[in-house]
Amino acid sequence: MPQSSVHFPSLPPHDILLLEEARHPDPFAVLGRHRVGDESVVRAFLPGAHYVELVTGEGDTRKAVAMIAEGNGLFEALCPTDEPYRLRVSWPDGIIEAADPYAFGLLLSEEDIYLFAEGRHFDLATRLGANPRVFDGIEGVLFAVWAPNASHISVVGDFNGWDARHHPMRRRLGPGIWELFVPGIGPGAVYKYAIAGPHGEPLSWKADPLGRRQEEPPRTGSIVAAAPDFAWSDAEWLARRERANPVNEPMAAYEVHVGSWLRSEWGQMGSWDEASERLIPYLQYMGFSHVELMPITEHPFGGSWGYQPLGLFAPTARLGPPEAFARFVDRCHAAGIGVILDWVPAHFPSDDHGLARFDGTALYEHEDPRQGFHRDWNTLIYNVGRREVRGFLIASALWWVETFHLDGLRVDAVASMLYRDYSREPGEWVPNQYGGRENLEAVSFFQELNTLVGGRGRGAVTIAEESTAWPGVTTPVHLGGLGFHFKWNMGWMHDTLRYFARDPIHRGHHGDDVTFGLIYAFSENFVLPISHDEVVHGKGSLLARMPGDDWQRFANLRLCLALMWSHPGKKLLFMGCEFGAEQEWNVDAPFPWPDDGDTRRRGAMQLVRDLNALYRATPALYRLDHEPEGFGWVIADDNANSVFAFTRSAGDGKPPLMVVANMTPVPRHDYRIGVPAAGLWRERLNSDADIYAGSGLGNGGQARAQAIPAHGQRQSLSLTLPPLALIVLEHGSAGG
């Protein structure tokens, strides 16, 4: 090294102390290459290194110069002003040569930062978080995290011994994004952020809010994920989906907690590849059009079933890496099955490694617990009125729809977001600017979310779990609505389950439980849900709600399911309900598959399979689901017999289907029902058939209309109505 006028250490002691204590506010101002007098000095702070060499040149010009060690982790050496350099570091476990993280200039674009600040950057997962990148021909990982009130942040991980002194980050001007490019590492590296709060106070190390992969719980580290490059084979599926109108298409979704559905008697949860091998063939066999996944976004507590997530961009590690999830979705599409994900933008858990007071302040949540804390779930509420938080959530939704080709998002707990007084007593909530209870920020959030999914989602749908009478949930945004495609019909669900829980002898006094839902059935685009919420927390299984002996319980179950499939609205059924699981669902228990000899449960499964086949093959059962023209009451007031009859029409000029339900265990013989067309009516489905383990009573597969007026029609059918059963009749030929 030539004679130099630079005196080492060239840093003031105060800067060195701040580096040692991992709280230097501007590490790029002191590390890397800097002018000192007339010369160029490279500084590196590498506590624990045995020695460090400054390497310049390539090939024959390559030179290595030992850097001066100051005994506190600081290494310095002279270096030509414009010549690229690398650092060769001898660590206790080996020698590593790589570029200097502090040799790089600003990396995130000004546009990225501006769009983030505006809450309009919807490709966040490929900007913030940990993204493998190449700068100046050098491979590494660009880390970027939003923490505007932090005084210092370091990336810690298995690549630096989890030492917060090694990789302090640079704060960019603007909304408070910190960035650092770490050369020489790549996918698979485990990391967190070591954050100091506004006053320098150390916080619990945080997982990456934008992490695309996480360690399997109970471990809480984030993992650098490879750039998404899955080879999809579903172009035809997506093109067909984009052309379709989902409101007029059949949708029969099977709701499933994948780990529980796959769980063996030894407790294993299985994997996405196992789900491809077992779940997809089952969905095909049963005829479901969609599978709805309970949340698979990463969550620390398995007992939350995924509804308290912290990794809104990461599929849970419990079931395999992200590419395995992509493979599962692709195979679902190849099998003709759409994939809907339960997505949770309402709240998040307060685990120390998560979003709670992320930079020492209420960043993602509200500061005021009257707005920011859910007492029902002991969770924190996202502040969707903050642009950056709003953009973060919408970017998550688009990430799942665009990156993983999902066919829909079922948005959880919408009602809890729409009302400021949700589950709160007077004085325990903060009114909006007009003094009302409506959360105007949430309204605006949902409108923007649904507009963007509608514009970018190539036919993907959004479904609101909204349990109140909030108007216009499925009304388009440009007409003042929230813009969801569908809304769960919680009123139908409560009325129906209450009705079927009654002893049939009393049902004649409660027919309004069956009829009331049709008063509002066409006010929204409804999904009829019998979900996981109805078979947990002491409610018992769906079968357990049914009264009577075993024969009657299963007959009631079949009747309930047949009524659901013939009623206006899309369908959603939770796993196990299709065969009458005896016990309520337990996420930690093996899935209770029925034995081959269990004829009643096998019969219920066969009924659901046939209901799906009938539903998907019969436009009258779905095409006008959300239009009053698609439904008509024939009998809604026979309280003495507890018989109901209605029609379903596709609006195509053909005679409608006739649906007749006998809600008692008493067979009804020679029961006369007016029909809109003469001739033969074929029995398309009878829930009391032998094949379903019923009594086998019916009409021999068909009935012929007689010229006897009834129910406003000039002709009618004389039917045998099986006990606790529903039959579906389709008009045959007018002449024969």
C-alpha cells in the first residue's frame, strides 16, 4: 500500500460506538467507500471476523490487500476511487468473498416509493420484503421494509449469525422505507428485522410483513423466497373464466381446512402434494365446482384455523413451500375445480414478532383501542384509513389472485370492518366524522379492493362474509355499492338450521323460517353457507342438529341438503357435512371418514354427489339464482302438512323445475300440486331413494299431469311425497 496521509481509524469514536451498539442512524454515511482528504477509503464493520481483505481487479489484475483492523469490528483500507471491490472475510466457520452491501447506491425507484406512500403500489411483494435481485452483475437479496418511526433497523439472519451489528439498513426519504442489498445470499436464507423504536429502544425482532415464505410454526423467521416463476398450464381455464359471468354460473364450493382434512390418525397434516393426490380426486368424484380453503396465509397459532394471520403474502409452511401451493392450484384447474381462498383483512394477532407496534408505534393498527382492538378475538384491527396500510392489504389480495391464479377471495369478517360499534357498547367506540357508526374508511377500502380485483383478476370473484343488512354489498361500485360479487346469506343459514332443529311435529307453526328468506333472496347475490362456524364451539355437527332417531336424523340431513341445493343462491358446504359427521369439527382430530359399511353416511355422500351433478347440469337451478324470475312459490302455506313447493326457472321458455318438500316423517299420498305444463313430469331426484339409504318411497320415477286445476294452474300432479324428503320434477314431453 502506498504511503498515505489518512490516519486510521478514520471514523470519529462516536460513529464507531453507534456501529458497535447497532444504532447508527445512517450506516451508508460511514460504511462502504468514502473520500477522506484526497484519498478513497473503504470501511467495513464486521464484528467477529478474523481478518478482512480488500479485493480489486479481475483475472491477472486481481489484488488482495489486508484491511486494517481496529479491534472493535471496524476494518479499513485505501481503495482506488472508481474501481469495483469485494471483501474477503475470514469467519470462524470459513472464508466468504462477496461484494460490499454498502457499495451500492439507492435501489428502490422513486416511483416505487411514491406509489407506496400513496397506497397505490399493488406489486409490493416484488418490491418490499426480500427479493432476489442482480445489481451491477452481482446476485443477492434486496431487503426493504416500511417502518417510518424506527430509529434504526438491521437485517439479521442465518447469513450473519443473527448479529444486528452486521447489516444496518438505509432509510429512504419519504414514507419511511428502509432498504439494504445483501450480496451473496439467495432463496432459503432465514431472516428477521431488528428494529429500534423512535427513541432507540430495542423491539422484539420482527418477521417480514411482506415475506413470501415463513418458517414452519412455532418458528417465526421469514425465508427469502425465489422469484415466482411457476410453469402454469391453466391458460385455457383462465381465458374461459375471464369470459364467464360468475353470477349466472353454477358454484358449489366445498369448504376445507386442508391440514385437518388430510390429518391422519397419527396426527400428520399432510402437504399440498398430498392434497393434489387425495383432495382433488375427491372433489371431482363429489362434483363440487370449487374448493374454498380456510385461510392458508401464514399464522402463528394453528388453533385460530388461519383466521389470525401474520403472513399475508406467504402460504403456510405447514403444508409446503409456495411453489407446492401453486402446483395444487394448477392441478385443481386442470381438474375443472376453482379455488377460493378465505382472506382476512379485518384483524391480526398481537404476537411480538408480528405487526403489532411494528416500529414502536401503532403502525398497522389504530392507536386508540376503541378503534384498534377486537375484544371478541383479542386481535388488532388494521387501520384501513391509512394509505400505506390500505395499499398493503390490497396488494396482498392481488398477490393471491394474480400470482397464484386464485378464482376468488372470500373476505372474512366484513361486518366487523363496516361498523365502528361492532361488538361494542355505547361509549366504547368512536363515531365517524358525521357522528355515525358506519366505518367510511372501510367502505372506501372495499370499493377500491373490489374495483381492482375486478379490473386485474381476470374473472376472479370476491365474496363477503357479511352478517347484517348493510345495503348494496353486491351492488357495483359505480352504483354506490361495495362491489362484491357475492355475499354469504347468514339469515338463510340461521333460519334453515333453526327450522331443521325443531321436532317435525312443531314445524307447521314455523314455516316462516323456510319462506322468510325469499322476501330478500334477490336483494343481493347470495351464497348459501353451511360453514365451519356452524359445527364448532359446542354447536355440534350438522347431523347432531337433526331431531329424531337415526333414520330420521339422516332423512332430515338429506332433506336439508336437498333444499339447500334447490334454493336460489350459490352453495357452500363444510367438509364432513356431506356425509353426516357425528361430532363437531376438531382441527386437531383425524378427519372422521365413514366406513364402507356405513350405509346412511355413504347414502348422504351419494346424495350430495347427485345434487351436484343435477345442479351443474340444470341451468334452472343456477342461471337466475339472483333474479326473482327464477323462482316461484307454488305452496308456502300448508302448515297442516308442512309441505312446501316451488319452481325454479332458467328463463329460457322451458317449463320450470318443480321442487316439493315434505318436512314431516309422515308420507303424503295423492298430494295434488298444480303444474304449469301438461304431460309427463320426470322425477329427477328423490332424497328418500334407496340409493341414499332412504325408505324408497316415491312416484316410480315419473308422474303425469291431469286436467284438474290446482294452485292457479289448469293441470296438476297427484304425488306421493316421501317422509322427510324432497323431490325434484322436470317436465318431459307435452304430448307423452
